[in-house]
Amino acid sequence: MNIEKLLSAVADGKTLKTLYGTDESVISEQKKRYADIIDLFKKTYGHQDAEVFSSPGRTEIGGNHTDHNYGRVLAGAVNLDNVAVAQPNGSNVVRILSSGYPQFEVDITNLKPNEKEYYTSVGLVRGIAAKLKELGYQIGGFDAVINSGVPKGSGLSSSASFEVLIGAIFSHLFNNGKLDAVLNAQIGQYAENVFFGKPCGLMDQTACSVGGLVTIDFADPAKPIVKKVNFDFTKTGYALVITDTGGNHADLNDEYASLPADMKGVAAQLGKKVLREVSLEQVLDAIPTLRQNKVTDRAILRAIHFERDNARVVEQVADLEKGDFKSFLGKVTASGQSSFMYNQNVYPASAPQEQGLSLALALSDIALNGEGAYRVHGGGFAGTIQAFVPQNKLDQYINALEHTFGKGKCWKLFIRPQGAIKVEF
């Protein structure tokens, strides 16, 4: 699309409302954001035409630490997003300028993993291009400017959003938009595992790529079953609030590793590989034997959490599909309580004096006073919590949480219907 026409369409604002809601102050901010990105793209690369892409962050809503034992999850795309302006450049080099970072280039004639590129955007782009080519899709060089509106450390998965954004760019610039959303997610996961050097599941990429609310069943992790949940969150009268409590994830690797290890240890005692192959009744019946065999009480409690939270996802989806939002909210809080009581991933066992998440959950309980819902968000131990807050309590809730954790630590969000897309102006 011609850049001048693109800027005119951005100024009109109608398309932006489908992505960011109808709050005029938000739309005004997005108009400026888009115009700035387009202007930077033109100045950097000199193109007269461009396409615009958007990829949301994601929030986990149900199924806390269930995916690594082949369980179910419920997740949603949010209205904080990565935006890219891109255009083919007629070469085999991808050139990307991310706002606030140095420009980098990726020569996609070389599509082999390189350990020196682990934990870099270069590695991710190369991995996505490699998998696309392996699967028979066209790839080519392009120029892009990317602006991230998904804060790092927010638990909203800025990395997965970036991955499926790159997939969407390759899809629309070189393949007429033919790349399936779930396959885009799987390609992003592959790039992160093989070219970025980080093991990860598929929940984050799928939620970002598909959009809206999605439930994923990992019973066969090689072929997860992804289902979009037909529910319009924007009509509920609630806001989704993510609160950053601070804390450092850097020293928590052992804590995170203990979760799947404990769960799989219980499954192994019952002759299975993962807890998805075991029922709650089997776990409960086996408790005396498990304890005799030196299985820790914490591992047993985490197994109970898995079985109940895995089943709870099915119930949450059923509530949403029949429009029973109140029942759904009750299960959100029940999931959070299970994470606290059984899964024990709300504060580090190694540092029980550091309980930012616990404090945020306590403040949420007091501020909401029986309304809405709240739970640990994502991996836990430090970082963020999630709350569903009635609009009439929204200012009160945010003031209560930011009084403790600081101004700007609460993100007011909604579940956005669109996944990783080319924005059609």
C-alpha cells in the first residue's frame, strides 16, 4: 500500500478501533504510534509502499503449569501488541530495526542453527525462515521496522508475539497469507527451541497467533488440539488487569525445574510418563505408597493441582461457551488458589521472605471483596498476577495495587479477537 495512503488510513482511526477498542485517548496514542513507525520505516529504507502487521501478547487464563505434563490450557490474546511496517527488498537479506535497538540483518541463504545466535532475534528470524522453507513456503528478504507494545517481563510473552509476527510477515509478503495460524505458532516454537536455544511449550505462540480465547490440549504434544472459544470478552463489563509485582526471575531456574520434575516423579511411581496419563483418583489412592517410596508431600500436592486444574480448563471453556461468566470467574480464582496451596509457585521456597505475588493476591482479595477473580499469572514465583475486575471497581483496584507496587505497574487490558495479522486499512 502506498505510504501516503497508509498514513491517511491511520489518521482515520477506524481500523485501529478494531484492534485497540474505542477509548479515544488510546486510539489517539495508537495513531501517533503507527504514524511514527511508518515515518521511521520510510526514512530508514526509502520505500514508497509498505504493509502493516500486528501481533498480540498473550495471557494464560486456565491450566497453570499443566502443559509440560501434556495437559490442557486456556489462554487469550491481549490488546498490547507488536507492530511492524514491512516491505520486500528484492534480496535474500532480512533487515529489521526495532524501535530503541540497533538494526540487525539476517542472510537467509544460510539457514543452519548457530549457537552464537542463541537468545537473539537473529536466531529467531533465521529459524522461522528455515522451517518455512523446509515446509515448502516461499521466503525472501524484507525490510521492517518493529515497535513493541508488549512490555518485557510482563508475563505477556513478548518473544512469542515477535516470533509469530515474523511468521505473518513471511506469510503475507511471499505466500499470499496462506500460512495457517496454528502452523505459524508451531514454526515459532521450532525457532525458539532449535535456533534460539530455549525449550518452550506451544501455548504462548498459539495464543498470540490465533487470537481471541483459545484452549489447547497437549495430550499429543506433537499434534496439539487447538480450539478457538467463541466468547466476546469486551461485552462482559470487566477489565483484565495484569500487575507487575517486581522480583527477579534470574535465580529461579531450579524452582521452575522442580515443577515438572515433581509432577513427572509422581507419574513415574504410577508407571506412567506424565500426569495426563493418570487420574486424580489414582493419585489419591496411591498417596500412602508414594510417601513410603519417599515421594515428597510437595510433589503429591503438585500432582493434585495438575489433575484438578487440567479438569478445570474443560469446565471453564464450557462456562464461556454457554455464557456463564460468573461461574467462569469462580474457576479462575479456584485455579489461583490451587496454584498457591498445591502447586506452590507463588513465592520461592528458597526465599520465603520475598512474597510480592502473595501480597498482590491478598490486596486483590481485599479490593475485589468477592467480585471478579484473581490468580498467579504464568510461571509464578515472581513477576505478575492477573485479575478480572468489574469496570465500576477498576480505578479503585488499580489504585490499591499501584499504591504498593508503584505507578504504571498495572496494565488494563482486554482479550483481543485478532491474532497475528496483516492490518487491513
